[in-house]
Amino acid sequence: MSSLAISRVATRDPAPTIAGEVARLARQELAPLASAIDAGSVYPGEFLRRLGEIGAWSSHVPLEGPADLRWAIQSMAAIGEVCGATAFMAWCQNTLVWYVANSTN
């Protein structure tokens, strides 16, 4: 890891708190819905909006320099421990945000 990466992590990282909050929300709010989500009878729209409110969809948007995807990946992994379908939805959202943030279009 270069010194730039280390200094960037040390100076700007609300994301570890975001990843921890995502894991907490997944265990408390998503876990009771996981079976119904996997069965296709429930869409976790409210849960996904809550993730957006806490910053989960913007934790990897580059403020300067290249994007840092570590916290987005940790958040998706925490969601995936509870519900694979919702983790896939989180991957889709994060991918969309990454492409928009990195597009010259």
C-alpha cells in the first residue's frame, strides 16, 4: 500500500462506521425479512432506502483520486451474510453509482 493510500485512509474514512452500521442493520432489520425476500414475496425497498440514508451508496464515490471500494465491498459482504438476494441488489446499486461517478459522459 502506498503512502498516499495510507494517508487517504487516515484522513477520510467515515466508511468504517458505515460498514458497521450496514452490518448492524442487516442483522436487526434485514434478517427477519430474508426468507420472504428469497421467496419473492417481499421487496426490501425500505431497507435499501435506509442504507442510502446512512451513506452506503456513496461510501466509495471518489472525492479526489481513484475510488476506494473496500467499504462498499465490506457492506455488501455484511448484507450477504444475511440475505444473498439483497446483497445482489446492493451490488447493482453500488455498480451503478461507481459507473456514474467514473463516467465522462
